[in-house]
Amino acid sequence: MKYLFLFLSLIASSGIFAKQNVLLIFPKLENLSLTGRLTTAGIDISFQKFQDLKDEISLIKIEPESNLKELAGEVERSIQKYKPIAIIGAITSNTAFVISDIAERYKIPFITPFATHPDVVKGKDFSYRACFDDSYQATQLASFAVKKLMKRRFSVLYNSSSSYSLGIKVRFSEMAKKLGAEVVSEVGVLNSADLTNDKIKNLIDSKPEIVLIPSYQIEAASLIAKLAVLLPRTVIYLGPDSWGGGRLFHKVFQGGDINFEGYYVQHLSGVEFSSKPGFKNEITKRKLFEDTKQPYTAAMVAPVAIGHDTGLLLFNAIQLSKKKKIPLVEAINKTSVRGLTGTIDFSEGHTPQKGLFIYKINKTNETFYQEYR
């Protein structure tokens, strides 16, 4: 018995009985730590549905605090330490590029819930996204503005230092012109403080009906706050998924007499959220928004939902890989799931073909408007 115990101990220490790891890498960069935490919570909610995997898989949460230049080193050290079978991570495309490049080198499947830049997965074998990409949302936003809002004169106020913003500007402008609309001005800024009087005059003189602002939450709201008191009240503001809505966006307008009408893209519909009481109960039980004192609206819980769906996709693929005895990357390619944010499958490449959930937004709240395809 003594020798049997020693033999079993040696086997255990060799890793034969060790769990396989899935890394959840969400860097605390660009003031998006809350979004990362909520996305991770969504992944964990989906993991609870896979009882057969819980004894075999460990979710390892990594939250690097380094800057973008140092991130690659931290990711590589985490891979070498935990030897993961898969990685989920990144909110922004900048961080997704870093993780994706390393995952490709190590031949580890990587799925990003939120990174929308087309090149994050383009031409890659192991990198996927669980959301639409920028090319799709930019062209669909232009179509929505022309066909649904019936507008023809567009200005684009973009961040000239952001590849995300530049990419959306180009594709939106191309599609708007293709649909017979006119892009009357394109104004580049480095941040909201860089919106000078000359640039504002350029916008005013071009007489737009719609201003597209492909910037992130606080910057987008700050730009709107400057423009809304100068441009006609009839001007509509349009945004991609980076607006995010919620507390950070609306905080910019607190205490000010600023009125505006806007529309932006989300990853979860209000209808879908309301029809899933089990999902709402999980959010309540976990007290995910207790510290933010925010209501459980679909816009607020979108990171939880997209995290849930990303996990749902991966865990189903792991099950398929085990059942069919095929590589995990092959199983991911064969897996299709209907989640809270739409259907995720990779039959047409490494980006799922989803509709856009359009929200109407003003200075205090946002409401689900429609799904647009």
C-alpha cells in the first residue's frame, strides 16, 4: 500500500491528473477594467452549465496592469506557466492584436469577445472573435442612417490616432457614398480637447444631418457635449459599439443643460435580455452592479452577455473535441451556438455573421431601438 501511494503521488505530480487550463486575459488598460470584469463574469456564468467539464477545466483569470508594450511579455509568461488549451480575452483591438499574435505562435485557440478590428483574425488559423467586426458594423450603420433615418448629409468626427476609429470612418464613408449619400466633412482629432474652434467651424459650415463619432465611451460623450450646444438640435449623433452607453457615457452630461439624440450599436437586445429571466437572476445573484448602483439594462449587461456567449462557444467546442477526439481548433470551426447576442459560428470565416442591435440614446439613458441587418 505504501508503494501504491508513492506511485499515485508520482503520477499526480507528473500532471496526468492535472486540470487543463483556459486563460481569461483582460488587461486593465484604457479604463476598461469594469468591462473586463463583467465579461469574465459572463464566461463564468456559462461555465456553470458544463458540469462535466468542471472537474477537468480550470479558468485562470489574468488581469495585466502593464502598458501595451509590456503586455506581450506578460501574456507569454502566462502561457508558459499555465500551458492553456485556449485563451479568451481582450476588450479592445489593440490588446487583441498582442494576444492573438502570441497565441498563433503557440498554436493556441484564441477567442476575443469584443475586439472588432477585421485584422485581429484575418488570415489567422487560431484566432476568432465572438462579435461582428468593424467592416460590418460600419457598413450597416451607414445603411441604417440612409435607409431607416432617411438622412443624406454626413460628417465623420474621428480619432486620428486610433486604427479602430480610422477603419470605421473609411468603411462608413465608402458605404454612405455607395448608397447615394454625401460625406460633407471628415474631421480628425487626437482627443476631445483637440476639437478646436476651427474644427468645430468646419463641422458647422458643412451642415451635416448626422455626425458619426467612432470613439470610445468617455471621449465620444465629451465630443457630443461640445457639439450639441453649437450644432442645430436636429443633428443626430451616430456611434459604433465603442460608445457602450451606461454610467461612464452619461456621467459626462451630469449637471449640464445638453440635449441630443443619438443611435449606437450594442451586442445585446433589450428584448433578448428581458426574455431570459435566468440570466437576469444570475446577474442579480452575483451583485455585478452593486458598486456602480446602475440598473440592469441590456446596454449595461452587454459585456456579461457577450462573455457568456464566448464561453458557451468554447465550452461546447471542448466537449466536441473530447467526444470526436479531434483538435480543439477543428472543434471550434465545427461548433455553432445560439446565445444571448445572436448565433456564433465560423462557417463563413473566423467572425460570426450577426445583426446589429441599435440603441437610441440621449444624455440620461438609452433604449433598445431595433435589430438591423
